[in-house]
Amino acid sequence: MAKETEKPAEEGAAKKGKKLKVIIIALLVLVLLGGGGFAYWFFAVHGKADSGAKAAAKVEPNLPPTYSVLDPFTVNLRDPGVAMQAGITLKVHDEKVDEAIKQRMPEIRDRILLILSSQQSADLMTAAGKENLGKQIAVAVNKILDVKDPKDGVTQVLFTSFIIQ
């Protein structure tokens, strides 16, 4: 009789062992599939972003800035008997903008002369006044060049000399 009672216990244990193996295998398969899916998603999403950044870096290498040097300006300011002499250099987006400036130089010089001659000497004595003047000149030149985004035209106006007498 002892042998008969041991057989059902062994069969039950064998069935439980098989179920446990099936559950463990199923869990391992789910974990592997989930990990593989996550890895695919991660590299697909982040891999494209990295390759896009690398492509952008290849398209626009870190080139030295391009400058367009203008002849010096001498104008009378709005103040009676006060004159100003200024050397101006335009920092531009690329060489194409520099070429466009050279082609439209008479218009650009005219506009800058009008802007300079409309200034008060007191306004130009401060750094903020000079920065404001530079912004006015950049906007005017970009308008002449028909530049929609300031980053694509004159990006900065540099005063290489600035004398008020």
C-alpha cells in the first residue's frame, strides 16, 4: 500500500514541476521579448536623433566668421557743430551675404549715413547707445538685402573706430 500512495504524490509533483518549468520559460520569453522591443525602440528613436545631429554637424562645419568691412563714415550729428567718424564692419552669415552687400553697397552706405546723421551725441556716449545704433544698422542692411531671418544676413555690427568731435 505504501507504493500506491507514493505514485499519486509523484505524479502530482511531476505535474507541478512541468507547470513551473512552463511558467518560468514563458516569463523568460516575455522578458527577452520585452527587452528586445525596448532595445529596438531605444536605438530607433535615439539612433535617428544622433544620426541627424551628426548629419547636421557634417553639413554645417564650424567655419570662421565672414566679415564685410565698410569704408569709414564721417557725418554731422543732429547736435549743432558735432561730427562723428565711425569705422564699421558687418559680421555676416556667409560669403553669399558678403557678396550681396558689395553689390548693393551704394544703398547700404546711404541708409547707414541717414541712420548715423539722425543720432544725438549724448545717446552715442554710452555702450547701450552704441549697441542700439548697431542693431538699427543691422536691421536696415538686412531689409535692403531682403533677409527674412536676421541669422541669415548681418548678424552683428562691429564698430572698429568711433570718434565724436
